[in-house]
Amino acid sequence: MREHSTYLTSVDWSADSKYIRSTDGAQELLYFNIPEFKQDKFGKSNTVDTVWATNTAKFGWHVQGIHHSDEDYTHINAVCGD
């Protein structure tokens, strides 16, 4: 995943295996379309109704509200949801 600017912190697969989303140490959340084998720059909106097989990303809609507004995103080390 050369699109990330630093080390990966999580990788999640969609239940249908069409997307992966990944986060990195710079707090980037990126989406990749597996059938096209490329980054989907509109992945956040294109995957709104996607069911995720794993939920380990500490950024995104599924964890909205867990971070305080004055936080630098290092206070939460891991998440896991279903």
C-alpha cells in the first residue's frame, strides 16, 4: 500500500471482499477497491452501506464519538467491533 505516507496501524476487509480500508500512523484512513486493484479516493462515501468483516480502524464512522476534540488520536490504541 504505497499510498500511505507512514506505517499501517490497521487493515479491514469488507464482508464481500470488494474493499479494504486501512489506517496509518499519520491518521490517514484510505480505501482500496480490490477488483480494480487501486485506491478509491471516494471510498468513504462509496462504502457507506458496506458491511465490514472486521472493524479495527480507530478512525471513521463506526467509531464516531470515541475521540475527544482536543485529542491527538494516540489515546486509543485499538478498537474491535462487529
